[in-house]
Amino acid sequence: MEALIKKNGEKIIPLLSWITITFPIWLSPFHPAIVAYFILGFDLYFLFKSMRTSLLAVIAYKKIIRFQKIKFLKKINRRSKKPKITHFVIIPNYKEKIEKLESTIKAITRSELPSKNIYLVLAFEKREKEAPEKAKVLARNFAAQFKNIIITYHPLKKGEEPGKASNQTYAAKIVKKYAINNHLDIKNTLITICDADSHLPQNYFSYLEYRFLTDKSRLYHFYWAPVLLYNNFWQLPLIVRIQTTLSSILRLAFLEEKENLIHISTYSTNLWLLDQVNFWDTNIIPEDWHIYLQAFFKFGPKIKTLPLYTIVNGDAVYSGKLLKTLINRYQQEKRWAWGATDVGYALNNLFKKNNVAFLPKLRKILYIAETHFLWPTTFFILTLSANIPPLINPVFKQTVLGFFLPRMAGVILTCASIFLILYVFLDLKIRSILKQKTNLISLPFLFIQWYLLPIISFFFSSLPALDAQTKMLLGKKIKYQVTEKV
């Protein structure tokens, strides 16, 4: 059993996804009632998830408003006995425009915690010919504003996947050597992974440091503030803008996931924990959930991601032209969906003998599996499946269940869509915080755009996720592609 899972673990979720998408077609001729009850059960589950997501997003938003008023730097300075905390910010990048990097670095210099106390690590790829010149310009322009600027050039080695994971590992190992040589305590050294387009808020480092200092189990924790994609909101085509809005609000809701919160994109933790798991595995593409799992399968449930109630403002995909933007958005979603490989990694660790109990491992695996299972399948079950049993099985159509199935499914989805009103409200409020003004002429489009949600969900969520999982099922790989954001 263990050998079978190790060999085919990555294929389990893709296989389940395809079975779920197609089973109304091949099971309806024989057992249409089973199909119908499954569809109705799934629709009710989706209604519950919609209610829960809306509620959690509102709670998170209110907490962000409340935490904005807290002066974390004053709280830190009031603490009489505290260890010295050192901050390193690693910005992994490849072929990013220098203007984009400058904008991200400038956001750090506006930190409430003086940037003069922060180490900036610019993690370039050696294969990028322009990297040395960009590094020279950035080091010259910002040298006076940081404790030190460390430049790294990651040489891609055999067996490594190009991307954030291998680059970050190379940079973090250099940081570790630097810390040891300069007598810095790695248990009190915080590493923040910052995407090249992520604008950290002014209170990020003071909030992070205060959270770390007051956290009794801080050595085993990651810290995450939601990365909301509003930097270039009004530049985006409407098709991309609606998914950007939805993604941002879902990330707000993630903050309230408690035990199931796992960081994405831009996050922080301590150097000791990274060292304990030998940093990021260099042969994988999606690295954020994966580093969490590396730590979890070593230390167990005490590994957690704790929420930071502030907002990191990032860029959504934008390539200047509509078609290119849509293609890049599709590729980005497919790369994110490649995270389903984490299910295989987790399953491989399920039966390994370590200090982590079986049930906590199983619960974590089920949560990760559910997330990646719902990604490609939800659209098909919600929009198409209810019409298939009556269509394929005319006899079933004459039954009460067969007649009412599409109608009941429609009523449930209509109830779920009511919660989109909360999404519109939160979208307006968040953009107000981030100073993204809404012109009166644009206001009607913020409501009309939601009618396009089913089409957009198919082409830029379910389909790329299914594409990625199909490649896993066939034993193929995808290449890491940097998402263009001009």
C-alpha cells in the first residue's frame, strides 16, 4: 500500500477529479438517483461554504480595521525584556523589471519599523544576464536605507526546478552563513519572503515582530498577511478584474481558517525553523504550502500559520494587451493548481514513522486534498451536472426527483449567489483602505461584472486546474513561468 501511494500519490486527486466530473454521464443510465442525491448534497455543501466564506471574510475585514489602529512599535518599545530580533527580507525574482523591484523596495523603506534595521536580500537567478546590472543599480539607490543589502545569484543545479523554491533556498542558506558569521541568533532571525510585486504595509514588520515576541510557540510558526491583488486594479481588463476581486476576498476569509490556515505568496518565519527542514525542497514548483508541510511532517500539529491582520498589496496579472493578459492569467492559475502535487507528497509522509501521530497527519491531508479536489470540479457539478441525469435517462426524468433536480439545484445556487452582495461591499471597502478610488461611472460595472462569473470561473479557474491535474495524471510536468505584470 505504502509503495503504491509513493508511486502514484500525485495521481489520486486528478483521478478523483475526472471521475467526479464524468460520473453523471456514465452512472446516470444505471443509478440516476445516486447521481441526483450527490449533486444536491454537493450544492448544499457549496451553499454552506459560500455562507461561511462570506462570514469569515467580514470578520477578517473588521479585525483588519481594528488592528490598523494599534501602534505595534510602541508596544515593542514598552517591553523591558526582549531578545534582539533581526529581519531579513528575501525578494526572489527573475526577469522582473527594475521599476517593479524599486516599487516593492520603496514600500519596505516606508516601514514603521525603521528599514535601517532591516537586511534586504535580492535573490536573482544566475541565468538572467541583466541581473548584475539591476543589482548594481538597486544596491546603489537603496544602500543607505537598509542595514545591509545582500545580493545572491542562484545557479540552477541538476535536479532543481527553476522558480521560487530553489532560489529561496540558495538565498536563505547564504543568509544563514551571514547570520552565523555576524553572531546573530537564528532563533530570533525572521525571514520574510516577499514577492517582487508585493507592497508590504507600513505596519508589517512592527506587527510581525510584536506577534513573534508575544508568541510562546514562535519557533514553530509561520506568519501571513493576505496578499490582495489591488495594486493595478483599474488597469486590468474586466475579465481579470472580477477574478482578482474574488481571489482577494477569499484570501481575506483564509485568515479565519484557524488550524487550516496555510500561508501563500508572501509570508514570514524564523531562520531556525527553515534550517530544521533544510529550507525549501528545490525539486518542486509550488513552495508556500510545501514548506508548511515539510515543517508539519517533522514537528506535527504545533506547526501553524498565524494570521497578521493587515494587507499586503500585490499586482494581478497584466501584460498590456488583452489576449496576452488572458493567456498569462491562465498559465498562472495552472501553476498555482500544480500545488495538487502536495497531496502526493503528504500521502507519502502519511505512513512514515516519525513523531507525528497518524490522525493529525490524516486531517491535514484531507484538508489539502479537499482544496485541490474542489478546484477543478466545482464548476462542472454546479452548472452542468444537474441537467445530465434527466437528459441521459428519460425514465428518470418522469420521476419527481428527476423532474425537480435541475430546479432544486437552481434554487440552491441562487441562494448562494446572494452572498455576492457581501463580496461587492468588501471589495469597495478594501479598495478604500488601499486608496483605489471608485469613479461613479465605474460603479455599475462592479455589479454587472458578477454576471460573468460562471464563464470566468470556467476558463480561468476550473479549466487550468483540470489542465494541470490532467498533466499529473499522464505523468507530465509543467515549466515554471514568471507571470508578467507590467
